[in-house]
Amino acid sequence: MCRQGYSRTQGNYNPVLYQKEQLNFATSSFIPSSTPIKQHNFRALQSIVNDWDEEDANGQSETEAASDNRINALPITLAITRTEDSVPTVMGSAVSHRRSLEGQSKFHSGLLQKKYLAAHNAGPDWTPMLSSGEYERVIQKEIDRVNAEGEIERQKRLKDEEDLLPDCDLTVWLRDCKGELVEPLLGRTSGAIPTWLNGTLIRNGPGAMTVGDYSYNHLFDAAALLHRFHIKDGSGTYQCRFLQSKTYKRNQAAQRIVVNEFGTRAVADPCKTIFQKFASYFKFEDSDNCLVSVYPFKDEIYTLTETPVMYRIDGETLETMNSVNVSCLKNLNIVHHTSHPHVEDDGLVFNIGVSVQHKGPLYTIVEFPNTKKGSEKKDIFSEARIVGSVSCRWPFQPCYMHTFGMTKSFFIIVEQPMGISVMEKIATNFNTKPLYSVLKWNDKHPTLIHVVDRKSGKNVKTFLAEPFFYLHIINQYEDKNHVVIDICVYKNPDMIECMLIEALKTAKQNPDYAKMFRGRPVRYVLPMNVTENLANLVTLPDTNAKAHMTKDGKIFVVPEVLSNMGCETPRINYPLFSGKKYRYFYAISSDVDLKSPGTLIKVDVTNKTVLTWTEIGTFPSEPVFVPSPNGEDEDDGVVISTLLWGNDPCKTAVIILDAKKFTELGRTEFETPGPVPKCLHGWYFPD
């Protein structure tokens, strides 16, 4: 096979021919000297290249898509050549540790592909059951109904070439921050901020949208920017600094995107030799750009994302201090964890991830020991342990999870039918697809809700639900032999594409954008002690949620809708009501086609009523509830949010609302030297 990665006549790069070239070189030199893959794996790999060579000889051409399909058949054992000091593969790929996969090397690529397909297609096609009258698809019907209501108006505006989202300024997500505010910036305070409110709100989210001359393609790719709003004696200050992750430092040093991100491929180093470029195909390295959330561990503060790396930061200066790679902790083998652990009032921290064990990939609950400030334990991470697990429905396509639930007696794992394709994740090292392409939506299969006993760590019951996509669980609790779980849901994962940079730029001309982002908060009620086959197994009063026994003895649960408004980044009175029966939650509206899309929401889940706060032209962040001292009611306290102005990128504010009345008490506004982008999640730390 000729070295045809570059055209001899035109000198331009041909990615398909280049991939063929690299694979041919791999079978003849690189792989045998560097990996424990058995010889029949080389023969399987060589056969792919031989097929390509025959087509080259016959003058046949191949599309890049066809090339990617061939690469998807590569043996999973290629993954074991990952460097031991790199971050494990992103979002749950079963290739975290070499020792966990050496046993796989006896399988050639064809057998593995068959095993993968069998796992992927396991179980019945649920479409007839889900579309029948007995098992209605409440989420899909509700969202389709709302979308249909505005369709005539959308089509009219589209025909007249008018702005389809005239009140929504999505440019707040596109701001490209380059500078930092290391020293606290004093703001201008108006209204009356309660004097008892003394503490710090630290928020995390996308900051820099470009590196040098290169741009990111997705919001989840941008460099993490930390924001600090300190409130004391009725006034506030503001700071922001970039998280100094390894990825951030490497990008800045090279002035290009060095590591693959969720929606953006790394830019090739033009100085690398062909041997160095080829070797990079076998380094399964993921970004450690922890841009999603902020959580306390002991008296320390950590930023998280969904690769199992956390960065400790200084709560006063926002300085990046050190990192912890959870995948390297003893006996855990975690290759993915959620960015939303649960912190109990006694200081215990729990998180869930995907781990690779001898029986295959598991959803694993990890306990970090008592982390409360002042506890005697000094190293909480070395004492982390697995306290529960559930087998993945599809071993080669573990589910993507952003959050999980926890009550006094149970862990709740919501296994939505969107998996992370292990085979395609491996293939992304050899093709040009972005990482989000490995997410596979299987709407012919139900969502599974697993209830795991906290004492035994065993899965005690699994419920079926209609297929839905979710990011955030609102709350969960036990009530009279039932487990109640409230979730912000979508009928499919299209909203992930809404956060592509190009989608944000063209949203105002896209008649489907608001529909893709349409979600609703719903309640599922899980009957834990079924003694007879009733028409509705849910026996709790004051709920429209239902549960039915299927013909094969499983329980199918049907939700009730909690509000007629879309909700995201939900928060509750977490210190006092997490995992307990509650009444209120607070959120941002996810309905981008509202008259005022920058709306904060307070939902009464008992009476199904909603209070809202909005200010035209502003866009608030996730609302964080802080209980008042000596408060008696669940909503005695304040809600803290931050504001951005659509017409002024260099202005931000921290706003304080009375949580009970949901009216403004006071705010502090800041004029910043550079643009302030919208952020994702945060945590309030009292002084």
C-alpha cells in the first residue's frame, strides 16, 4: 500500500487514506512491540488493511463514513495501550485499566463486535407496549402537545423571516472570557441583603470559547472559569479565575486545542513526525477540564466534571491547588462518575460512576468517609470504598448519567436508554468524529429505575418507565412503602445538540430549537411492597402517578407532570430536605421561547403551583437556596442567583430573593473589565 496520506500531485491531506496508512503501519511495526494483544488480533486488524489495499489496487474509493465503519470493527484490546498516567476514557468506556482488559485479548474483533451488537440489542422492542393505551407515554405526549401549540406562530414567523426567539439572548453563552479578576471587585449594592447572610457562592462553567486561532464547538468544551461572589455585612465582591487543569495549561502553552473535548477534536501538532502522530492514536487520553460543578469534601473545595478527576481550589483566591484522580484509588476502577455527588449532613459524600470489574462494567456507588469539617480522618480519598453496584444493562454501552438519587434507605439509579458506545469511543482515536457521537439513543427500550439498598448494596427492585432523557434529579424520598423521585425530563436527548456553538448562533432562525429544548419536571412513584396486582399499584394519596404490572411480572411506572413550565438546574432546601419529603424546588426556566426566558421558578410540588421572578433583559443562573437561622418552614430562607445582561457583557450581579414570597430583597452589581459568560452549577459556603 502506497503512502497516500497526502496527494502526490496536490499535496492536500486525505484523512481516509491517512487512516489506512496508519493501520497498515500499526500491524507491521508499532503494535507488536508495544501491546499484549494476541497474534490473531493482528490478523483481524491486518485483514481490514488488506481489504483496503485490494480496493486501492482495483481503483475503488471509500468515503470517510465507510472508513469509520471499518474502524469501528477494531478489537477492543487496542484500548489497553493507553498511558497509565492519562485520564481514563471519557464517560464510562470499559478501558480504564490494562489489568481489567488483558483477559479480553483472546477475542478477535469480529467476535467482540458480535458481542457488542448482541448487548446493544438485548431485550424486547418495547415500542408496542409504550404506544398502547395501557402504558401511555406521558412525557412524549405532554411535550408534543406544548410544541404543537406554538407551531403555527413559529411557521408564520419563519415564513416572514422574523426572529423566532425575539426575547432570548443566547449570546450570553458565547462570551469569550480571556482575563481574570484575581483581586476582589467591590460592587454597588441596592435593596437590603439580610445581615445574617455571610458566605461565598462559588460557581463553575464555560469560560474561554477559543484557544489561539481555534474555537470550541460545544459549550461543554470551553475552558472552566470559576466565579466567586462573597457576601458579607449586606454587600458583596466578585472574582473570577480559570481552573488551571492540565488540559488548560497544555492548550495555553501550545495556543491550540491539544486534547479532544466533548464536541471538539484536538488540533494536530504540525511539528510531530509520522511516527509520533501514529503513536498518539493509541493514547486514550481525555480532558480534565472540570467545568461543571463545585462541591465540598471535608473542609476542602473541589471542581468536578464527568471524567474521574477532581481539582481542589482555594475558596478565597480561586487558586487551583491539586487534583485527585478517582480512577487511581484502590479497588475502585472508576472510569466515569457524575458531576453531582450527594453530601450528607454528617459529612459523608457519595457518588456514582461506571467501574470495570471482573464481571464487566457496573454502576458503582462510592462512599467517601466522614468529610465534615473537623473530622479526624485526614485523607478521605484513600479510604473511599464501594458500597453498592448494579450491572449495566448493555455491557458495551453503559448508560450516561449526570445525577443519581439517595434516600435514608436507598440509592436510586436512573438508567436512561442513552448509552456510551465503548466500541465507538475506542474508534474516535482513529476517526474524525467528536466524542459526543459515541452517545447512542435507544428509544425502543425503556428507562430502568434501579433501587439499591444502602445496607446491603444490592439492587432490590427495578422499575420500567417510558424512554426519556434527563440530566438532573430534583429530589427523592420514601413515603409509606413507596419511593418518590422527581426528575427534569426530556423526551429525547436533542437538547445536547442545542448547546453546540453553531446551534446557539443559528437558534433564532431554527424553528425546532425551542422544541428540542422542551422539558418538564415529573414525579415517579415506585411501589416497593406490592402484595396484589391492582389496576394502579400506587396507593399514595394526592398523586396522579401510576404503576402497572406487566405481563411478565415487571412494574411499569407512569409519571405525573409537576409543572407546565420547563425547569433546569433544580435546587431544594438541600441541607434540611435532601432525601426527605419536601414541598418546594427552585429552578431556571428551560423554555427559551417564553416572553421572558430569563425566569427563575419556585414550584410547589404539593399544590402544583408556580411562582416566578424575572427582569426583562437579564438572564439568571441556577438558584441556590440558603436556609435562614432558626427558620421554621421549609422555605424560610433566601434564594441566591447571579445575573447577566444581554445588552452589556461586562456586567454581572448577585441577587437575593425572599424564598417564601419569591421577591427580590437586594442585589450587588459589578462592572467588570471583560465579558462575563453564563455558568452551570455552584455551591454556597457559609462563613
